[in-house]
Amino acid sequence: MRATVDKNLCMGCGLCSDICPEVFDFDGSKAIAKVGKVPAEAEAACRDAAEQCPPEAIKIEEE
């Protein structure tokens, strides 16, 4: 599974990095996915972060 963040939609609230710090971090005021492939142990938290993202900026791709 892979996660990406649309920087045009991201509002920089920090919710994703609070929920799943293994995958999400910040580059300035916008979130980034800091890993290419989401580690298996972080998949549930990553999905949760995507579901809770207020502007729906996180996209999940299943492999």
C-alpha cells in the first residue's frame, strides 16, 4: 500500500502525523508521506489518517 498527500488540498492541520507518524510528516506547512511503501504494521493507522483528513488530501493506493 502507498499513501500520497495532495499538497494543493492539504491544510496543514497535523492530524495525519498525529495518527500515523510512521508515514506522515511535514515539509514546511504541508504534510508529506515520508515513505514509499507503507509498512504493514502502519497500514491501519494510515487508513485511519486518510479517513480523518478534513480536506481528504490523503490518497491510498493498494498494491
